[in-house]
Amino acid sequence: MKRFLLKPLLTFALALTACAPMTTTPVAPSPESGPASVQPVTLTVIMEQVPDYDIVAELTKEFEAKYPSINIEFEAMPYDAMRDKLLTSFLASKATYDVIIVDNPWMDEFAKAGFLLPLDDYIAKETGYDFEDFVGPLREIGRVEGKIYGVPYYNYALGLIVRQDLFDDPDYQAKFKAKHGEALQIPTTLEGYLKVAKFFKEQGIHGIAMQPQRGYKVFEEWKNWLYAAGGNLLDEQGNVIIDNAAAQKALELYITAYREAAPPSSLNWGFDESLRAVAAGEAATMISYNWMLPTLNKPDGPAGNLAGKFALYEVPGGKAVLGAWHWAIPKNTASADAAWTFIAWLTSKETDKQRVIKGGAPIRVSVMKDPEVWQKGFGQQYYETVLKILEDAEPLARGTRAEEIINEVGTFLNSAVAGSMSVNDALKAAAEKTREIINRP
Amino acid sequence: MHIAFRYRLLLPLITALLLIVGYPLGFSFWVSLQDYRLTAIEGATWIGIEHYIALLRNNSFWTALRNTLVFVATAVSLELLLGLSLAMLLHRRTTLGRNFFRSILLTPMFITPIAVGLMFRFLLNSQLGVITKLTEAIGLRIDWFSAQNALLTLALIDVWQWTPFMLLLLLAGLEALPEEPFEAARVDGASAWQSFWHLTLPMLRPTLLAAIVIRMLDAFKVYEYVYAITRGGPGESTETIQYHIYRVGFLYYRLGEASAMAYVLIAVILVLVVTLFYSLRRA
């Protein structure tokens, strides 16, 4: 009987004592000896199991052909498994992973905990790398206290994805004009968005497929509304301002949108559900990752007959929530130089261009302005919109406790959408919690 | 000499238990008394019972504990009721196809809980859920994952998966009961209800106790359904204690605080189990 009681505790204690599986990593070639060093090296790379990973894995065959002494082994896994695995690898005396990817809420936390290797010297030595070519806001995520700890892998900034055919429909245009006395257009303000969303709902199609799921999802979506209302989580001095008038307005409008324009019973919806609603033609718009557009428009993609009818715009208000993955090297790897060789090759202008043409999410300005990419990829308009989105984007949250802030604020937001807390109470509680998290020693 | 040899035989087991159970348990208690964060293990300082005191003011923790207790009470009592009814039915020799039903009814138990969670996430989905469509067809529009219903929905999923366990245990208990008292009762003219109430239930008490305690302890560990379906939402309405501890310990890396929570949980469970034992034994 007693062992039943012990199980929950054992989980914790064992996790501490357990060692992550070890991979033997021979000594890396020194920078002087060049990439084609005689010592063979195996790099273990942790990846998230997403389409972008498949592209990287495919490209890596070229890397291995070019650098025969460096062997790459990928370990791809779902997002939720990554944080634990990374931490176990950081704490082990010998790293499990030699090359890692870091999600933006984790960057400050991992860098300040001393888990990551500064990359400034590597970047400075790399000829033709052109670090400044990465879009500014993406580049800044990898910089912690003046040092660079990560170089961009792919972006997941948010954009407004709409059914262009519905907006272009003369019938809808006439009806909208008759009702509101103005043309049916892609919304650029929150009020305009709500008006359009409610209009489509009246026409029998949900205005917005929203993602009010507790925690990360609702925070990620609502923060775009917050930016549009002129608010933010913190002001420039670092004070918590998530309970000010702008935030109130943003949350009130968001809840109105949920109640009056979103599919019913979608309080628990995340990315999958809203995508499915839009792909199935049940919703006219959604705020989602910019690279969902090519997926939706793919002839054999999830949208079926609707493929080709979707378009991407900047979110209402212009400023978007920025998410990004960065490549980084753990401090405890024995193969740092080889790890950098791989990262530098993969994020170089040439390889990155190949990656984006194959469908990878863009990170470099030069690649997004390259006519060859437009032509072989998804067209000039798409890349120009993505560039515009990225240039005016701000990370979800920063600081060593970003993960916790995102989850806790996201809990109060979801409570407000569910109606179990008033807008005022939810934002007050969110602000108080954020202050508590930030001020904790 | 004989006794010494007996104890010597026990030694490997005791050593193994000390290593696998004793050490982690002691270590996690030590961790709970420190400001132990996984991102700053070196800087961990001794803070005594501060984490425990802080828990008193931690609303999320108590909400999670309350949710868990509601979940356990709802799920286990429904499972007991259903399990016992089914066991009685399958115990009757006159029930048609009892062997077939015995095996078919056990199948939910063999599915891993995370898969059950994912299955029901789709079955109850408001867009494409089969169950949602069926209830809508009879005019019932249920929002399974609303703030009011979500916890109950999770409890019902648990009932679907674990009633078979109750059934299995209680059926075994029923089959182990002696025939004679029931025959004597029949001769004395006892009704079916009377022989259930005065014979079956009292004689089945040890089995019932074991079944309830095992299911209860198991239900306290609920994590998979929450993780796969609601992530604790809407708001905090399905935040269970294990999920909360996981978030604090492994998402926020505050292991000291998470260990303190785990110890409070152990205390709560111990009190419950001891009370249950005493009340059922005495009765």
C-alpha cells in the first residue's frame, strides 16, 4: 500500500538522481585544424518534431558530405518533452546534446543560468556569415546581457490569416457596405476586426477561430490584441502594466470577439482546433503563425478545395507577437567547435536560402528579398508580408521567468474568457502574480 | 542462527528498498527545506519550512488540491456504484453471455491513460466529436469542457476507464463468498435486496475496502487526462495536484516548492486512507 503513496514523490527524486543517456563524443576539431579534421565527431542534436525539422534533417545530408568527419545524430521529440530533456543534459557532467534549439521564453533563463556558450567569438571569426542579416527582433532574442547565446533557427511570429475569397466576394461586400456604410476590408484595428468578425458570424461563418486555451495559447493570441490596444506586459522601465486601461480594453474586446464571433464551445481550443476550423471553411479568419499560410494554400494540404484562397496580413494594429527558435551550444558539450561548424553552415546565407525554398520559416532579410526564393517558394507578397511582420514584432515575454509568467497570466486570461473572473479582477490578479514572479529572489 | 539467516535473506530487499524508496524520499524532503531551483542548484540555500508556510497562502495549490479531491470522490464513487452493479449482474449464473461480457468489459483498462485522454479529446470535441454529434442529435448541447463541466468530464473519462478494475476486483470478491449463508437466507424467505444488504455487502467489506483504497490512490495520481485534454483549464478548474506539482517542479524548475507540495499531498492522502480504514473496519 505504502508504495502507492510513494510514487508521486519518487517521480521527483528519481528525476534528480537519474542520469540522462550518455553519448560518447570524441574530441572536436580545433578551429585551427579546420573542419576536415581527422578526429571524427558525432554531434547529438535535439529537435522539435515539426515540419521545419524534416527540412533541416534533409539539408544535413549535404553537410555530412561536405564535412565527413562530423556525424550528425538528430533526436526529434514533441515540444513538451524538450524542456526536461534539455535541463537534464545541462545538469549532467557530460552533455547529452551538443547542439540544441532554444525557444524564446527560455533564452534568458538558460543563458543566465550559465548553461549556454557565448557565440560572439565564433560569429566574429566566421567569414561571410553576416549576422546583421537576421531580422532585428529575431537577432535580439538571442542576445542576453550584451552577449549572443543563440542564432535564429526559425520564426513563429503571428499574422492575420484570412479567407481572401470571402473578403473579395461582391455579395458580402455589398452587404457589409449596406450595414456599415464602408467597404469590407482587411481589418487594421481591433474595432475594425470585431466589426468584420461579427459580420461574418451573421452570414453563417465564424468570424475568428480563436485560441483561448489556458496558459501559453491564450497569452500568445491575446498579446497581439494587447499590442493593438497600445498596451504591454511591462513598460520600458520594467514595471508591470498588464492591468492598465489599454489591457482592459484589449481583454474586453477579446472576450466580446470570443462570445460574438468565435465558434461556440471553443474555450479550450489551441492551435490544432483553430487551424482545423479555418481549413474546413468554418471560420473566416484566425491569428496564427505566418508560415501556416503556405500549408493552408498547399493543394494537397489540410484545406482541400479551399487551398489557394487564404492570404496573410499583419495583425490588427501592426505589431505582432514574436516567437522564435534559436540554435545554441550547451556549455558542457565536449564538441563546441564542431557544433558551431554545423550551426554556422546551416544558418549561412546559402543554406538558409535552400531551407526557406523548401518551406522553412524565414529568418534572414536577404533571403526574404531574394527573387529566386520568391519564385521557387511562395511568391513575393508572402515573403514581403512576413518581413514586415517580423520587423514590427516583440517576443511573447522575456526574462528568466518568462515561462512562468506566460503560463500564469494565461490562466487568468482564460478565466476571464470563461466568465469565472471579471476582466478587472483577472487583470489585477495577473499583474499581481507577474510582480510576485519577477520580484521573487 | 535460524533467525539470523532469515534476516540475512531479507537483506537484499531491505537494501533495495532503502536505495529506491528511502533515499529519494529523504532527499526530496531535504530538497523541500531548501530554496532548490534546477537552474541554480549551486546556489540552493537552507530555508527550513518556509515553502510549507508559503503554501498556506498559495491559492493555486489549494484550488488544485480541492479539484483533485472532487475528482477522486466523484470518479471513485461512480466507479464503485457501476462496478458493483456490473459485478452483481455478471455474478448471476442466469445472465446471458456473461463470459463474453466479462472479457469485453475489461478492455478499457488495457489502454494507456494518455491515449484514453487523446481519444476523448476528439470524441468530445465540439467540432468533430462523435459523442457531441450524438448528444446534439437528441437535442442536448453539452459543452463538455466549459468551466463548469470540465472536471466532471474528466471524472467521467476516469469512470469509463477504471470501472472495469472495480468490476474485476468485486467480481473476484463475490465469487469467493461462501454459498451456504445465501442458501440459508433463501430458505428463511429473504428477498434479493435483503440478502444483498445483510449478506453480500457485509461479507464483501474487505474487498470493497481494498478496491476503494487502490482506486482512490490511483485517482489521486490523475495527470494524463488533464495533460492531454485541458492543461488544467478553463482557468484553474481542472488543475489537479499532480499537474500543479509537475508545472512548478518541471516547467518552472522550482523543485524545493514542488517537493513541499508533494509532502503535503502525502499527508492528505495518509489521513484519508487511515480514516477510510478505520471507518470501514469498525463498521
